[in-house]
Amino acid sequence: MTVHAVSPAAAVAEVGTALVAGVYVIAVLDGAVSARVAGRSRPGTALLVMPARRAARLLLQARTTTERPDAAAWAVATVALGALAAGGLMVVPLSARGAVAEVADGIVLFGAAMALVMVAVFLHGWSPNSVFPMIGGYRFAAQALSYEMPLALVLIAVALPAQSLSVTAIVESQHGLWNVVRQPLGLPLYLIAATGVAFWGPLAIPDSADLGGGTAAESSSSELLAWRVARAAVLVTVSAMGAAAFLGGWWGPLLPGPVWVALKTTALLAIIVVAGHTLARVRLESFVVVAWVAFIPLALVDVFVSGILALR
Amino acid sequence: MSLQALLVVAAALFGVGVYGALSQQTFVMIMMGLELMISGAILAAVAMWARAAGGNPKGQLLAVVAMTVMAIEAALGFALVVAIYRVRKADMTEKLKRLRG
Amino acid sequence: MTGSWLVEVFFWAFAATAVISAYLVFRVDSMVRAAFWLLASFLAVGAILVLLEARFLGLVLLLMMAGEMTIMAVFMVMFMMNPAGLNPMTMVHQHRTAVVAGVASFLALASVGLFVRFPDRPVPAEGTAQATADLGGELLGDSMLIFETAGVSLLAAMVGAIALASRNGRFGDAYVSSRPPDLDDVTAASPADGPAAEADEAAMDGGGMDHAGMDHG
């Protein structure tokens, strides 16, 4: 496996900085949008400090636990969610230098990381030994199986014009024309699947309020903070992948490459965060039916069209 | 990571799978044993491909076919478990004592 | 390859993880933990496949097994009487036979692996990308029939599984035409003997009455 000539320390620094910055941006955006939707107006400095205050308040909470939880699995679930976010971000190129890990099958590694998110959330729901978290975990299993096929198909369609599964090659193939123009069905389907992976907004089914917090119902204090940060990290990863696969990654006129990557990722993040505050949470039954009956055929049409265009 | 070491590991996985498939009483655990056996077979196939076949793609094809078999066996096995439970209320092999329609 | 001793260390670590977690699947009391120990075993096998320069196959195995093991955990909770392992119990039958069979199959296969002289044609060291491209060419070239058959088999399995497991009956949707299974413990003896015994008795009564009727007449 050829790793891009970055030392392990530099790799950790690059991915870590991207994730921390992305999580902070999500927190600020979330606060701004929720204040705007609620009709309040907050000064800018308060918004920028708000994530630190919320984190501090969570850390000062009392730590509660349940009776006979599966403590090892609980810890593994939270750590695994963060690790999978970092693993998925490893293959996304954040600048023209290339990704931290130049994997020739980057799309498949990303798909495997996002598939294992299902395991992490299910374990997080199973381990507290409590009813509502378990229901949340089960619901996420149904949700994850429904969005996984469209996610995989849309990413395969993106790999066709590049004739490579490597994410860097996919970005390089968008030099003249971004994939969002070439494959118009791709980005909407990808955004829906990405919202499902990060279980945010309209697809926040495992942690939903009608389950009293779902898989995070029994979490408190540092574990809750770690879970929410990991979930935001997954959102950063899928947005970065969307920016690389559909919006052309580092290509752009005046500004340097990394700035374009940051701008495009933030644009997708903003779309998902705004959708989280404006769209209602969908019912799981409706989502499953629509995903299997509508999204998979649409994703197949996307693959066929991009295949025909690639064979021309 | 010689071929011998890989084949011994694959044989160990297969052996544990045989033990599980024969010793467990519940259908789901028997299926876990079957999955382990196929996993040992996949590892052995890819080990041969990597060390003895020089990258001939038919070795990878064998592994892909074995993965397909794993998926089909899991899907139909679970469906049969559900169907048997609905008809005979049996989730363990010991409860299926009578050959009755 | 630089650091090949590191590769060896990782290989033995993954191999040990695979075999030990495979064994733990059948040892733990908590059933969901059994499903996830199986996932750990598959993750280790996938990692070994990646180390063997078959990276595409390893990653696809990880992807497949994530979904499969979660579903297996759901099925464990559905069908096992002790899903959380709160009461320790062992449910094995023919234990000694199984151990003997397991050890015998391991010894047989390991001796084949150790004592047969296999040809030594290793895949080129940096050949991973080429391996993926070769697999793609093979699937859509020489072995397209196998590929298509596998695809149709998977489709047939999906249709068959849904047909077997679905509750939709002849008379409409599930909630219209089926009734849920009753939850009392149905033993094997009573439903079989009950109607049959009653039928036998009814037949004997009918025979006695008939004889009495004919005797009268």
C-alpha cells in the first residue's frame, strides 16, 4: 500500500486538524441556524464561543450509567465512530498534494468505513441495556441498510469518468467539468445518503427526540460529548467526500486548492445543517420504502448514464 | 507471511467453524460456524493467489464467488430460520424431532 | 518492501485475532457479543487480505460483513433465549464429537498446507492496483458467465428470502391475513397427540355405536 510521502505524525495532524476545524464549523453553523430559525439574533462573538461553552457544560454534567451495561462495547462504539470518520477522511485529498493515504481503491475504503458506522451506532444502542437506545440502534440498522445501496452506486458512478477508484484520480478527472454537472442525479442522492450516514437532521432517527434521545438517551457528560463530536466528525468526512467527488475538490480559479476544498466542504455542511433545522424528521417506514423503491432505481439510472457517457 | 503460515491460519479458522457448526444447538450459531468455514476458504484461496498463482485473476474470482456463496447462504438461512420458527415454533435443532408436515 | 518485519508482526497479530475471536464466538454468554466477535474475526481476515495485496477483496469483505453481522445480531436477539448473557448457560450437544471433528479437520488441512509443495509465484509487490484492474477485466471478460450467474443467484436468493420470510399471505397484507404466533410454550407432544387421539376415540365410538345399531337392527 503506497502511502503518500507523509510521516505518520503529519498524517495525524492533517486529518486531525481537518476534523477538529470541521466539527467546530458545524457547531457554529448549528448555533447560528437554530438562532435564526427561532427568531433570535445572536452577536457573532457569542456564536463563536458557544461550542466551547456547550462542551464545558457537558463536561461538568454528572456522569450517569445504567444497570449492567456492556461497558466495553459502549466505549468501543464511541471510539469506533470517531475512528471511522478519521479513516474515511484519510482517503479524501484535501489539497493538490493528494490524500494522506493514497489508496488506489479509496472509494471502497470509504464505503467500508461508512458501512462500519452502522455497527458502531448499533453497538451504542445495544450496550446501555436500556429500551430506547436499543430501539434507536435497531432503527439505524434499517436506515443504514436502506441508504447504503444508493451511496455505493452513486460513488461508483463518480468513479466511471475517472476510470479509477482512487479519490485523487476522481478529483483530477473533474479538471474541466465538475461531476455535479455531468451527473445531476449524483449529488442530491449523495446528500441524502450522507445525511443518513451522519444521522443528522431529517434522518436523525437513531438519536431522535421521540425516543428520548435514542442511542444517546443514557449517555451523559464526557461520553455524550464524545458521541456528538464523533457524529459531527462523520458529517465532516461525508461532506469532504462529497466536495471531492462532485464539486471538484481543489479545482477553482483564484484561491489556493485547500481553501477551495474548505469552501466546498463548508457549503455541503451548511446545506445539511440548514436542512436539519428546516426539514422535519422523516418516519423510518417512509424512508425505507422510498429508499428501496425510488432511490436505488435513480442511482442505477445515474450509473447507466455515466457509463454510457464514459463509453462514448 | 509465507504460504504455509497463511494456510495454517485458514485451516484453524475452518476447524473452529466445524466445531461450531457441529456443537451448537441453535440455528443461528450453526450459521456462524458455516460463515467461519467459508471465511477460512476465502483466506486460503487468496493466499494461494498471492503466493502460488502469481496474481492470476482467477484466484480472486474464486474468492468473489465464495463471498457470493456466503451472502446467499446467510440470506436463505435466516429466511428458513424465520419460516421454521413460524411453523414449528422451533429455534433449536433439538426441537425438530418429528418428520411431520 | 521496507519494514517487512512490521508486516509480519501485523500479520501474526491479525491471524491471532481472527482465530481467537472465532473461538470466542462459541464461548461467550452474551449473544450479541458473539455476533460481534464474529465480526472481529472477519475484520482480521479482511486486514490479512489487504496485507496480501488483495486490497479490493479485503475492503469488500469488510463492507459485506459489517451489514451481515449487524443483521446476525438482530437475529440472535430474536431467536436466542439468552441474548444478553445475563444467565450463564452452555447449550452444546455432541461436544466431544464436535471437538474431535474440528481438530481433525484442522490437522488434515494444515498438513496439506505444510507438506504439499506448492509453486512459488508471488504476486508482484506493488501490484495491488493492477490486481484490482485484473479482477475487473476478468469479471467482465473471460469469466462473465460466472459473474452473471452469481448476480442472478443473488437476485434469486433475495426473492426467495423475502418470499419465505414475508408475512403477506394469499388474502392480502400481513396485518390483514395472518395472526401472530402465540407465545405459550408449545411442546412437541400435545398438538400431535391431541387431535390424533381424539380422532382415534371418535373412530372407536363410531365403530361401537355402529355395531350396536346393527345389532339392534
